[in-house]
Amino acid sequence: MIKDSSNTKVLFLGEKDCSLISWLEDNGEKILQTTEKISPDLILLNNIDIVVSFGYRHILKKNILDLLPNKFFNLHISFLPWNRGADPNFWSFYDQTPKGVSIHLIDEGIDTGDIISQREIEFDLNTETLASSYIKLHSSLKELFIENWSDIKNESYSRVKQFGQGSTHKLQDKKSLSFTYKDCWDKPVNVLTQNKKN
């Protein structure tokens, strides 16, 4: 379902109840929102200026990315290059890798584009849960986007190539675990490292 509303024409790829949509609208941007797989026509016919992806489930292909070079931005709840792909919050605790949030340009890889801005976040492993850390990461990522929106919109942002190998995970990677994701959702995240040892 695509939602049209009334500056910069932004295609928002993510859930319609995301608070960033109303924030962008309050700042005079025109928003087109969808969670569905998009076509080149959607961008061309609606004269889209910038694409913002936040929790979008589809891979954007070259034929779409080429329509607006350096205008596709992804908001990702990991400290890239760590935990590209699926379930970044979970894997950051399970693999004991850096945690945080990143805004990056979208390229043909999975969360491999140049970084526009990022923030590392520390958590208390004895009290934090996957649920509470997920909320904190989302809140921090929204703040980071709001802080950087003017630079993104005016193309005055700086970009940095991702450094190091980092890590990438697919949805099916969790199938090999001896416990389920839901089992740990409301438990302190140090349970994840204990499960890893068992």
C-alpha cells in the first residue's frame, strides 16, 4: 500500500507508522511510502528526489539505484561494517561485536555502501535485553537521521568507505542455533553468550 502526502520528494521504504515520516512531513517534505517491492516507474512517475530505506525487506537492484545515483540511503541498526544483513541487533550480542547505528548509501551489496554517519552504542549486558536494546537502537538511529537530514537533503554530507571485513548474516543463520530468538527476547543479553558456550 502506497501513501502519498505533501519541497523534496522522498520515497520512504519502510513502515507507514514510522515517526520519521511525520517528522519529514512536518519539515515540509513530500513523502511517498511503501513496504512493497518497487519498480523504476514508481521513482520516475513520482519525480522522487531521495530514497530513504528503514527496515525495508527487499534488495534494490542496479536498474533502480542507477535512476538516482547517491540518493538512496539506508538506516541500519548496526555499527557497520559489523552485522550487515538480517538481525543485526541479535548478532552484535551473540558474536560480541561492536553495537550501534549507521546511515549509509545503498549500493548493490547488502549494507556495504559508503557510510554517511554512525554512532557506536554501549550496553549493560547484565540488564539490557534484545527488546530494550532494539528500542534504544531505533531511537538513536532516528536521532542520527534527524541530525543528518539537512546534509543528506542538500548533498553536503561526507562519505567514508566501510573499513575491514566486518560480518554479514542471513535470516537462515539463526536456524543453526540451539535456542530460538524469541526465547531470549526479554532476557538479559548475556544469556546469548552463555548459550553460545553451551
